[in-house]
Amino acid sequence: MKLIKRELIKIFFILGIQILCGYIFSHFLKKSFNLREFFTNYVMIVFWIVYFVVVIVINILKMKNRIN
């Protein structure tokens, strides 16, 4: 349960940083910040898929090392 809480906090922190950076970049580039476009952007989707895959692989390796 502790691991799940820690991972959720980390995920929401990264998501908040991504939204903040997207807003700041759009402000400096003089473009409108559209939250719907932000969430459907392929870069964000690929980032989160890779993030989840890496987290899952790391946790599997940690569990495997604990068993041995």
C-alpha cells in the first residue's frame, strides 16, 4: 500500500509539472493553452506509457531480487 501511495504521488507530481510547463511554454510562444490538446498530445501519451513500463520493470526486478 505504501508503494502504491508513493507511486501515485509521484505520478500526480509529474503530471502537474507537465501541465505547468505546457502552460509556461504556450505563454512564451504566444499560443493558446488548450488542456484537451495537451492530454491528447502524442508526446505525453508516449511519455506516460514509457514511464509505466519502466516502473513496472523496476518493481519486477526488485521483487525478483528479494526472492533470490
